[in-house]
Amino acid sequence: MLRRPRILVAAQDPGAANVLAPVATRLRAQRRVRVSVWGLLQAREVFLRAGIRVAQGLDRASMIRRFRADPPEVLLVGTCEDRNGLDRVLTLEARSQGIPVVSIVDYWSNYLARYSGPRRSERLRYLPDLIFATDSRARRDMIRLGFPARRIRAVGHPHLEGFALRRRRAGSLRRADLRTTWGLKPGEKLLCFASETYGLKYDRSYRFRPLSRSLERTVIILEHLLSAIGRISRTGRVKVRMINKIHPKNRPSEFRWLLRRPLPCPVHTVHRAENGSLVRAADLVVGMTSMFLTEATYLGAPVLHILPRPQEEGLLQDVARFNPVARDPGELDRQLRRMLDQRVPRRSRALRRFEQRHRGATGRIVRGVYGILKARNAFTKRES
């Protein structure tokens, strides 16, 4: 009897789980392989929300023991910049046993940090056998950084591939009902701010100065945004209500400082919310370089990108050409005033050609994994 080869899908970060989830779902549905899914921390929650069964009762140490005792034919991982991240630990284990490692990149930045250790001697220490990159631009950037070209394939973004369907679902939701859920009154504008994870600190390259003692990047930008809203609100022309959508790695308690100071508008801090519904309800989505801004753009929402440092302008994907940017506090005031004072139309048609770049991404990755299994004759091995 032919034995179905086993693929282990593993992630620790939410972004990694987002790109792995569609691939794991497709592999399981086709039933040509057996698929095990391991998730730590926020990745586990993403997998479960996607309806994917995740191995129960495993911590990092027990995962390593199980991997050594029952290794898969292929290891499929996301990326994580944690030096002890699950993908890194399992990559080294797989390499020691001669097991192919396949990785999917979920964003257009920090390529070296995803596959390297903190020391110079650890550059590309966690390099897998094959990397699926988001697009040709990401592939070119990685090659310029010293990644071997033969190990990188530009395939698209599995998570963004499904956004055409998500837009249709979001369009079927009654926007008025969603806005009532957030307590909006007639004439109020709903602004959704996408926070970034804590741990990114202010330095001299920032064009937005700290307004309080905090040097946290997200706190600095959120304080500037609230100050700008206050100046606009004082004109009496616009009333604003804000949703502070915090990063999955953060906790609501880290934003209690919002409760201890006077605010120019009501602010609702939310940890988990369905992105499609949130974007559908909002009049404006604001953030820095969060993937949520890309999702909101694909859903046709008005989006404002805040770019605290000059080097971040290169992080914006092609969809950002549709969106205005704010490079300093003055530009933030002007753009915010313009986008709140007038009704910014929701776009859809102009984005379709960008969706085409990601269409079929999941299928291309699945075929790539099958190709590795065929090269190892994994589909012809028989049960003992």
C-alpha cells in the first residue's frame, strides 16, 4: 500500500500563519499527503480561526522531541524574527536529518532578519532549501541581499489571494448595521488606526518626535494622530470616533494610558475583530506599514499611510500608489483634514490587476511542495 508522505506546517507569528493557512487547507483537501499543523502563540489562534486543526498540548520543547521521534518528509514554515522562533528551531532540526525545508515570506521587508541570527557569523544561518516570495520585487531584493537566486520563487501572497472573495462578502454586509455596532452617531466619522507591535523604538531618523515620555513607535504615532484629530475637531466640522486595532502580539492593557488622559474623540481599543467588517464600517483606515493597511486597500477602503522614517517609503507595496502618505506631522494634519472633511470614494476596479499578481499563489506553492516530494520519491514509498 502506498504511503502518503507527511508535511509538517509550523508557525509562531500571526503573519506566518496567515500565509500558511490557505496552503495547509489546500494540501489537506487534496488528500495526497498527510498534514500536521503546529502553532505557537498567536499563530495557533490564526490557524484555529481559519478552521484548521492544530496539534494539541504541544509546547516548544515537546514539538522538538516529537519532530526528532517522527520527522516529516517536508517541513513548511513561515518566518519569525524571534531568535528562538519555532521556524528557526525546526529548520535546524530538519537540516540535521536531511529533511527539505520550505519557507513562505509574508511581507516585503526584514528579509535578512528572518533568516539570520544576531551575530555576523549567523548570517543566513536559517536559510531553507526553498523560499516562496511574495512577488518578483521581493525576490530581487532578497537576491541583492545575498540570498541564492536558485532558492527563491516569486509566487504571490496566499493570504491576499482570497481578498476578491472577502470584498464580495464585506460588500454584502450592511454598513449601517456595522457602524451601529460601534456606537456611531449620525455625522460621526469612524477612523480605524492599525497599531504596530511594541518593541520598535524611536531614533533620530524619525520625522515624528515623541510627545510624551514613551519612545514606543506605535505610541508616538498614535499620540500625533490624536493631536491632529483634536485640531480638526476644534473646527467643529468633523466629529470622529476611533478604533485602535492593536497588533496580535500586544495586549489591551498596554493601551491603558489612553484611559488616563483627555482624548479628542472616543477611542475603542480592540484586540480581535473581523477585518472585513472593521474595514467595511470605517470611513478611514490609518497606520504605518502594517499588513492590515494592505488588506484594507484590497477591500477598497480609504487608507492613509504614516511613514515615520524615510527608509520606510520603500516598504509600501504597489497598492500604496492608490493611497496618500503622511511623512511628518504637518503632512499628517493636511491629509487627515482632507480625508475626513470629504467623502473619499471606495475603490475596487483599479485594484483588480494587483489582485491578479497574487491569484493562484496557493496552488503554485502546493505544486512546489509536491515537486520536492516527487524528487525524493516520497509518493512511491510503501507502508512497511
